[in-house]
Amino acid sequence: MYSWIKRFVAVMLAAVVAWSLGSAGIPAAHAAASAAPSITILPIDRATILAGQRFDFRVELNGAKVAQSALKVTVNGKDAAAYFGAKAKFTNASDSSSELTLRQVSFPKAAKIGVKAVATVNGRTLTKIVNYEVYEAIGDVKKAKNVVLLIGDGMSANIRTAARVVSKGIGEGKFKGWLEMEKMDYMGFVTTSGMDSIVTDSANSASAYATGHKTAVNAEGVYPDNTADPLDDPRVENIVELVKRTKGMSTGIVTTADVTDATPAAMATHTRKRSESEAIVNMFLEPASRPDVIMGGGLEWFLPEKDGGKRKDGKSSIDAFKSLGYSYVTNATELNKAGGASKLLGLFKKGNMNVYYDREYTKPVNTDIVGKEVDQPTLMEMTSQALNALGKNKKGFFLMVEGASIDKMAHPMDFERLIWDTIEFDQTVGLVKQYAAKHPDTLIVVTSDHGHSMTLNGTYDTVAAAGKTGEELREFVGTYADSKFPTYVDANKDGFPDNPDSQWKIAVGWGNHPDYNEDFLTNPAPVNPTIQDPEVKDKASYIANPDKDPNGIHFTGNIPHDESVEVHTFDDVPVNASGPGAQRFAGYMDNTQVFRNIVTALGIKAAK
């Protein structure tokens, strides 16, 4: 009985300690770890760091507050501040934490680095050790002058295959053509996981490409710290900042999303919270990280509320860019007349741009879907003008081009809209390849940031299924010998079928999804697959949207009820490359390796 009482008391005491530490203002990400004191070192263990790349070094003791003398940090056996030759700042972010931070430090040359942190807490010693590989961007005799990184957001291998079927066709088992991205010199596969979860979002996965460092979901260009402020986290120098500082190169970001969205923002900015759109625009204006070309949607984050925008500071960022010499364009007509500009700001929609299917394929444009912005440019037009502007710099350029709505249409499981955007993205790859043919010192890298769960199950007979409903429709999905070749027809040879609902079309499924209805036919307008369950009042809980394919098959979800759409996977994604340094993209690689390959192709000497 006595031992039982001791165990009970110990459990209760532990619970009280955990509660007191967890309620002391420490962010949720660190609350669980604070039940017992623990040390965090940023950058994290096994980080690969470019020599000379600037970053913020931080050591946190969470779960206990100590004096500065009780926290000792060494780098390769030397006091951290002395090693970096920088002033360390000691803080207490809460009543139960202590931190040591050194801003804007770097490692001068290639080396193996060991960091050791030792904290003395109530007579107890805690130790944490991490190791880094510091590398130099050397090895290629022929260097790249320009780099174009094209990211098909969410573009898994199966999405590529579907786009090839729809755009190029297949007969007697042989494809009638290959995508532009598939006709490149080298191919590999990229892992996608972040530092805090096996399934990534677009912020931390794009951040890996932009910095060469892992980070957490929703973070861009930073390591997550133990404070609530999303703008004070330890920064890592990103690709835009790096090429501007070291080589005087021009930089650009082009996207079909809001320009403050995860992927474009990760190339040039720093925040723990990807939704800090107003702050992201402010960072776009900072000299060290200011892209010379910014194009996409997101106009609302450049305008004050009084002018129909969302900025709380009452200022127009458009005026700020104009004062810095940027040409400002608002539609395709204006964009295609901007050939002489070397600095270009193009904002074509308040939020995300409309998808290709609604914007271009179904012309005349349905204004109920597109709205007033009926003259939005294609991704090809934006990229062409970006290349014209950036190519004026004799020192070279870095350009990131994102096909954003491949992902945004995969989430609601809208097959046609996501595939049509994939084809638009691939045609943009072809345009960049034409540029590189005239400028052979250009490295082209084509990849995705993560996957989606779309599966290619066979083909669907739309003619035989006409008039059938519900479960009957399953019988018209052809499998094995009954999976007839798709009958898409592209009479005008523009790469897009004349009719998306040909007799035999691709029958797709989804590996992770909420409840939804599906009739395998194209929806005239985008429609959400789910709605909030009207019977559930106190939390998010979604059911199939009765207005989407009401006569279709009902699919019961296989993810939590609080997820309203299909979600990301952690599948490896393909990468293709051509040009100087492209050989480095053959084989399997971690997503941070993409950054390393790019800076190596450029021969960046960041410590210079």
C-alpha cells in the first residue's frame, strides 16, 4: 500500500509541474517538452550549411530559468560567442526558459562542426550535442550564370503522368509524346519531410529549397523558437538574399498564387507564420531581400483598407515599389508592353489568380467565376516577361516560377483544373527551355515541394454511365483489360483536349480524403467537396457537400473529420534538370540538397 501511495503522489506531482510549466506562456510547440527541462539548439542536428551563409544561432533551455553562467555553449570546443566573434544575447522568453542568441553569424569554410550546450539546473546537469556539415560551393568547372527553379506545387509523379495522358495522348500502350519537364537531361527524386513532421506544407518545403535548411510547418526562412512572435525567430539567409549579396544577381518570383503565399514568400522572406502577408510584403521591400520581379496575385496585401486592400498600416506598397523604379502592371495587356523594364511588379488579382481552366480554357471567360479581372496573364506570359527583365543584368539572375494551383485544385480533388494547370506549368517549362537554348549558361530545375494522393485507377466510360447514379457509377470504371485508352482529342494542337469529358477519360481516386461525392465529370465551376456538418456546433467537422455531384458515388473519408479537403502526402517527388550543374540532380536527395546543388552550380562564395 505504501509503495502505491508513493507512486500516486509522484504522478500527481509530475502532473502539477507539467501544468505549471505548460501554462507559463511557453508556445504550444514547446509546452510538451517543458514538462522536464530540455535544451534546443538551432540550427538543428545534421544541418548542412553553406560556408559563409548567414544565420542566427540560438540555444534554448525550456522548462527552467537559469542565470547566464549556468548555460555554457561551445562550438568545436570554443565558447560560442568567441568562436563566431559575435555578441551573445541572453534572454528569458518566459518564467521557465533561458536563451542564448547570436545573430547573423556564419562558418567561414568547409568543416565538421560540433556544438555542445550544457545547462546546470538545480544541481542537475543537462547536455545537448548537435553536429553540422559546413560545405563550400565548389566542384563544377563550368558554372551557371542564371538559375530558373520551377516548382509545380503539389505535383506528384501521378499528376505528371495524368498530364501526359491528357496533353499528349496514348495508344497501343505507347505515349504519343512526353512532357517538356520529362525531356530534360537529368532526373532524380526528392524527399519532402520537414523538421517537425513527416508530412510537410508548402512553407517549410519551399524554405528547404530556398535556404538548404529544414524547418517546421508554416515556417519560412527561420528555425522555430520558443516565443509567440512570428517575426523574431532565428533567420537563415535565403537564395534571393544570397545571390544578391555575393554576386549582384537579379532575382524574381513568379506565381499563379498570391505573391505572399508560402512558396514565393519562402524564397525571400522570414517568418514563423506563413499567413503574415502584410509583413511579407514589407520584407519584399527590404533592400537585402527585394526581388527585382514580383508577379502573381495578392494585390490586397499591397493596398490599405481604405482602397479595398487588407493592409492595416494605411500605406500603399505599390507606391513604395514605384518610388524604387518598378514598372507596375495589372493585366496581361499591360504586362506584354513592359518589355523594357528591368524591375517589374505585376499584381493581377486581389487573391490567388484564377486557374487556367476557368481563365483561358473555357473562354469567353465566365465572369461569375473569374470576376472583373478577365485579362489575367498566363504563367507563360509572366515568365517570358520575367526572363526579359532579369536577363538585362550581365551578372545573371535567379528566378523562381510556381504553378501554384496544381496544389490548390488537388486539395478539393478537382481533377480537370489541377491537370490543366499542370499542362500550363509544363508549357512554361518549354518556354524556359527555349530561353536556355539561347543562353546555355542557364540551369533549369523542375520539381515539386510535396505530393498529393491522386491515384490513376483506370478509365471511365462517360457514355455508358450516362443516366446512372450513385453506386451504379462504379461499374463504369474500367480496370485491367476493360481500362480502354483515353479518347481525349486535341484538334487545335494547343496541348489541351477539346472536351475534358470524352467518352473514355481517366478515372482517378484519392488516397487521403474527407467524405465527398464524385461523378467523374467536370464541374462547370470550382466547388468545395465538403461543408460544415450542421449537426456539429462546437468544432470543425465536415461532411460531403450535397451540392457537389449529388448523383455521384459517396466516398466515406479516411482522414479526421476536421479536415475539409484532401491533404498532402510525404511521397518522394521527381526533379528534372538541364544546364550547368544539372548532373547533380540525378538520383535520390533530401530537399535541402536542391539548394546545395543550385549554389554549387553558381559557384557561390558566400564567405567572401
